[in-house]
Amino acid sequence: MTTLKTIEELENIYGQPGEASLVKEVPQIIPQYRTFIKASPFCTLATVGPEGLDCSPRGDVPGFVRVHDERTLMMPDRRGNNRADSLKNIIRDPRIALCFLIPGSRTALRVNGEAQVSIDPALRHSFAEKGKEPRTVIVISTTAVYFQCGRAIVRSNLWDESAKIDPATLPTPGDVLAELSNGSVGGKEYDEKWEGRAKESLW
């Protein structure tokens, strides 16, 4: 297999980016980018730590990532599996990246920056949902904000009804756990109880 070894080799294949690809990137959250963030109910959060990289899905009501000012975003850390991989990484290495998606839109928004994990009581209280506060809030200082063109969304037919896959054709979490644990955890019972557990622990 032939692989590229230098940036020069890469640029010989891809050439230079067009003007639009460069102009769209700014360090601050301009009003147009603020609109995307306020409309988004989902993003991915990428972090890096001594063990390597992590990319975590984050979802909540639209606008769950708060635009505090033109260089600051705030994201509540809702309940999950308590692995806290992203938070551990941020504490040791503040570099982060976000990719926001909006159902129905072919435009994604990307954010790079540095983050801190806050336990400020007033801040946590301001993010309370259904009477429950997040245990922490991720505070992000932006260094680069830009939109991603829609080719990936268009190619994948991500929002098309015809592209939906029947979940019954995929392994369930219970299936995976049972396989990896030789049946000691997971299985059909795990899947049957998941909906109830999730409803009690969304916030």
C-alpha cells in the first residue's frame, strides 16, 4: 500500500483550498453561526488525552449548547454511563472540537477551542432541566468556528426517510454486551429494561 508521507505530497494531489474555504473560518461566533448553534439539538464532542482520542455524541433540546458570548460556549454534561471520558480528557488536555448537526439541514457547524470543566453552583443551576441540574458544565473558549459544506450530508442521505435502517437488522447493546462478557451481562433482559432506565435518567 502506497501512503503519503509529507504535506507537499498531499498538496500535490489536492491543491490549495478555495477562497470560500478560508474566509468562512473565524475565531469568534458571528451572528450567523450563533443561529446554527441555537437550532442544533445534537453535536459530537472530540477530546484528546494520554490514552488517545475520544469522540462523544451529545444531544439535548435545540440550543442546549449555550452561546455565552462571541468567544464562549457552555455545554451541560447530562447523565450518562459515568465513564466521563471526555471530562477526564479535558482536565488533562483542554483541546476540543465540536461538530453541530441540525435535522433537515445539510450544513454542519464546526468549532475548535479549549475547554474547562466547571462545577459552579449558579452555572449548573442555570442549566437545570425538569428540575435536575447537570453535575458539571463544559465551558469552551473558541479558536476557530466555520461551517462545513453539505456534501457529506447529501452523499449519505442522512435526513431522508428512505435512508433509515430498520433497527431490528442491527445488533442490540444487549447482544454486544452478552458477546463480550460471555453472557454475564447484557442480553435480552438488558435491552428490555433499557427504555425504562433511560426515561428515568435522561436528565
